[in-house]
Amino acid sequence: MAGNAEHTNTGFEIPADELGGAFPPFDHTTYPSQILWLVITFALFYWIMKNVAVPRIAGILEDRKDRIAGDISEANRLKQETDEAIAAYEQALAEARAKAHGLVEDTRDKLKAEQEARRERAETDLSAKLAEAEAQIEKVKTGALTQVSAIASETTSTLVEALIGKAPADKDLTDAVKSVMN
């Protein structure tokens, strides 16, 4: 452990003649070999990047771009189909509403016409029954009036006979009853 020895952190001594001097990357005598290996390594990495990595990345980016464009076009197609379906639905709904409104109007008109026909039939039936009843009443009234005059004549004849003891003449009796009834 004398003289020209260096101690390392590991505790081993390295003789001074093995140390060599400067740090190798900073040693100007090794620059040409370092530059050669730098150029070789750079060229190798450049070739790998140019022929392997960049085409793969470009292919992946192109695939993603194509997939995104396809997805966007599919979304636009689906949106257009949805819009067309919504428009068709709204048109069908409007047609159904119009048809339902027309059916309601037709049904209302039909029911109104049927009701009007029933009312007219009922009025006609009632008018016929009323005319028939009036005719029957007139017949009964005429029959009753003829009977009234006969009854009045008979009653008057009986009263006059009871009062005077003699029955009046039929012509006198008929004239007297007619004059009272009018």
C-alpha cells in the first residue's frame, strides 16, 4: 500500500500503472474509434427505425385513420337512417292522426245522420199516430154528439111528456134540440 495506489469504494487497491490516465470518453486518442462506432450505431438505429419501426407506426396510424374514417362514415350512415326512420315515423303518425280524425268525422256524421233518421221516423210515426188519434177522437166526438142529440131529444121528450102529459112532435123536438146545441 505504498506509493501510487488508488483506493476504490470497494476497498480494493488498483495499481497506478493500470489506471492509465484520463477518462476514456474524454481521451482524444480514442476519438476516431468512438466516432466510428457512433456512426455505425447511428446508421444501424437509423436503418432499423426507417425499415422497421417507422413503417409499423405508419401502418398503425394509417389503420387507425382508416378505422376512424370508417367509423365516422358508419355513424353518418346510421344517423341518416335514424333521421329517415324518424321522418317516416312522424309522417306515418301524421297520416294516422289524419285518418283517425277522418274516421271520427265520418263516424260522427254517420251517427248524426242515423240519429236524424230515427228522429224523423219517430216524428213521422208520432204524426201518424196523432192523426189516427185525432181521427178516432173526431169519430168518437161525432158519435158522442150524435148520441148526445139523441139522448137530449129522448130526455127532452120524456120531460115534456111528464110535464104536459103528451109527447111533442118529432120535428119540434129536433128543432128545439138543434137550436140549443148550436
